[in-house]
Amino acid sequence: MCPAFRPRSVAPLRYSRGLAQIHDRCDFAWRALCGRGNIKILMQPLRVTIWNEFIHERENPAVARAYPRGIHQALADAISRESGVSARTATLDQPEQGLPQAILDDTDVLVWWGHAAHEAVEDRLVTRAQERVLGGMGLVVLHSGHYSKIFKRLMGTGCGLCWREAGERERVWVVNPGHPIAAGARDCIELEQSEMYGEPFAIPTPDDLIFVSWFEGGEVFRSGCTWTRGSGRIFYFSPGHEAYPIYHHPDIQKVIVNGIHWARPQGRPADVPRNVAVEQAREKLTRKGPSVHDAAGRVASRSGGA
């Protein structure tokens, strides 16, 4: 039982028969929700892994001043303040580039920041991450991560854009205030210094467009977009040039945290590919034609092997 969540008992004399039935059904539902297995799910923290190249912070003095412990640690500090979230970091210089299969399997949402070393990321790591996203892991891609291998592979496009480094003002406008990622955000987030990202942005049409940025030089950009790939959710958020302390801005932190919650795994991955035998058909079925597959569902070769 879960007394804190169970509806209060009401004296039976105050019930009509219909209300009593409703109460019984609600009581049953709350008991089911608060069962041992479900309580474990409700209490399990959201597991977030923040991946960062960690190159600019060690090579560029301006970036080191903004993020002395790395962008990944600044993000982890902000995300860890959120109740029910467990954040850890991973960097390119670690074994298996920070993301071995065991870490990915233990991650609900992966946050990705990269810029100087996109091509250094091994294709096998990209494949592992892609498979996890298709299986339900969330992915939050930040700023120059738009050109990362994992983002381009999941988008299926070049993901190029226009840019300018001039320290100009950026206004991040909320254009979809009803979206969960925009919850609690101001109508406009003002950044005094930022890198200009401008259209055209070579991405597939987003499922949802949440933020549009305007820059002091006049350009505009789709700065907050979402997609679904397989069973996984993807959120791209562009503010975050490494030379400026943008990830210390509380409103930017709020959007990223919202994006992480939105991208958390939903339901379960599709059980495919899977051969459904005739005997497993929902209705009685008799095989009526030839097959090029063997009993295990594998394509049979000329020699009769798999």
C-alpha cells in the first residue's frame, strides 16, 4: 500500500451506490499503482549522462574562464540540483571515448556537446548510441552538436547552418508555450553575448518547434526543435557557445532540464525484427505458400544454410 497517495476513506453513509463503486475502483487503482514493482519505477532516478569533448576548456583560455571544470561539469551541477535526477559525465579522452555499452545501457537520457572533434568520435560508438536512441533512450543535443555524427545520422541530413562569432545579443523566443520543454520559461530569454546561428538549417522538419532565436545582426534560427526516432525522443537546443557562460544562465538551465524530462524513455521499444510463426498467429492459420526463410526466420541460402 501507499498511504500517502491513497484517497481518504469516506463514511459509507455518505455514498450512493454509484459513488461507492467509483471509490472501490479508485482504491484498486491506487493499490495497483503503489505496488512494489511500480513504486520501484516511480522512485528510480532519471539517469542522465552528459558527454563532452572537453577540448576547448583545456586549450582556450576564454573557454577555461567560462567553464574551468568543463562544460560537462557545469551542466551536471545544474542538472543534479533537479529532484529525482542522477547525472554523470563522460568525455572523449576516457576509455571507449566515455560511452561503453554498459554506460549507454545505464542511461535514460544522453546529453551531447561537441565542436572540435566530431570526426574523432568512432563510428562504432555512434552506432551504439543510435541503437540506444532507437530503443528508447532520450538524446539532448546542444549547440554545435548539430554537426555531430550521432545527430546527423539520426536526422539523415547534413545539419549545416550559417554562423558568425561576434559576441552579439541573442533573443530566444518561445513560440510554443504549451510544450512541456517550455514550461516555466520566460517568453523571451535574453543572452547578451552569443554566437549567431542562422537559417537555413539543414534539418528535417521538426515534430515540434519550441524556440526561435533572433540575433543582433538580424538573422533568425530554429533554436529549439524535437523529433522522434524509433522509440527515442530527441531535443536540439542551440544556445551555448563555449566562450560565453551561457550554461550558467538559469533560464537556459531550466530549458535543458525540461528537455531531459521530456526526452526520458516512453513505454517500451518495438520488439522487431521478429519472425511470427504460423503457430503464433492470432487466428487459426494454415500455410498456403512457399517460404524463403527457414524455421528460425532466417533467409535460407542456396545450399540450405542460413
